[in-house]
Amino acid sequence: MHKIGIIALEEERVSSLKWFDFFKYKIVERFYLEAYDVEAIVFYAGAKPGKIYPMLSSYGVDTLVYTRLFKEKFGNFEFPGVKNTNGRTVYRKLIPSIVKKVTKISGIDISSGTIAITEENPEIALSLVEKLSNDFRYITVVSGGSKRASAISETILENLGLPIIISDIGSKVKCDIAVKTGTRMPNLPKHAILIDAGGEHTISRKNSIDWVEVSTFHNLPYMIDSLSFVEAVELAKNENLDCRINAFKCASKVVPSSRLKAN
């Protein structure tokens, strides 16, 4: 059976320890997640989480997800040779779905609405242009220079046969939705909705999204970032899962849908 490891704090333990449980670091709790056909093995950390490390291989766990309480206390903890999940790969795969959901919620007419995509990360930019070209009539690529602009426009025209509007990163971009694929912020109108494809949780601008919550079907009694959990299951099973977005977030705070209104 596929397995994922969960690192939680000792106070998050579900079943309390008995008097004869002398070696608490040898005690784990197991949960069968029927929706995914995956076994979750939970390791509990005390003052020194490093003591868990020898147990991981003995239980056949090489993919870990951390509870929110653990991360708040110990930060981005890492075990050598073990894959930690942060949800970013799942988040980036969801960007086209995020764009389409935002378009619907904000009432943007896709036949006349416009989207801008920065090309700092050409791979993400090209993928988004391809996946959104049938939904938006007008797509603008925001470039950091004329050479880069020429290169990406030629690539898009050659590979997809699409004429693309090119805009300089410093110029005001006319758009309803923008997707930032790198660190530079495009010059946007106030009403435009910005989606950060990097998921760095650094945006302070209003009408912005840099993370989402998705529906997960498990019975785990812990607070776990939903994208990180999905990523752990995908790595363990080596397959992609279908995700349903149920909340937008920015700087770790939920974004009310009422704020996502493009004029």
C-alpha cells in the first residue's frame, strides 16, 4: 500500500499514551485514507523532532507533510533524503483553473475580457497561454525586454499559431486578470485581479491571490495545508489528483469572493 508520513506535535496525538508506553518515539498512529487508498503514518515530535528521523525508513516513509501547528513551532524542518511537500507544484498546475474560476466569480465576459501573463518564467507562461487561449480572446504577454518579447511571441506564434499582444513590464497593462510568473510585479490597473503563479505568499496588493484551499477527502484530525497534503498523495502514488478549489487565499488569508470584482 502507498504511504505518506505526517509530522505532528506531541499534543496533537489522537490516542493518549498509557503508563507502559515508555518509548513514545517508537509509537506512531496509522490512518487508512479510503478515498485515496493510502496509509497515513503519523509521527509525533517533542522538543527534538530530529529523533523521528531513524523511524522514517523503518516504516517505509519517504514523503512527508507537516501539520500547521508543527510548522508554526519548528518552521520549515527537513529530514535528509526525505521529500517534503509544500503544495507549490499542485498550485501551479491549478493556475488555469484558478483563472477560470476567478473569471466566473468576478463576472468577467471572456469574449471581451483580457488577461496578461508575465514571461519571467517562460515555461509557465507558454503553458498558460496554451491552456487559456481558447477561453480568452485577448492575451497580453508582459516582457522584461524587447529581445525576450520577440523570442516568446515568435515561439507562441510558431507553436500555437496565436498572435499575442506584447507589453513592457514597466508600462501600464490593460487587463482584467494578470498572472505573475516571476518576482517582478506588472504595472496593473487597480481593478485588475492578480494571480501569483509562484505561490510565494508575498503579495500585499488588493484583489490578489497567491494560494488556494482545495477539497480533501480524508478523516485526519489535524490542520494540514490542503495543497501540501494533495502533493504528498500524488508523490506517493505517482499520479495526479483532481482538485476542487473551495477558497482563494492571499498572504495566507482567505480572500472573500466579494473582493474579486473587475470593473
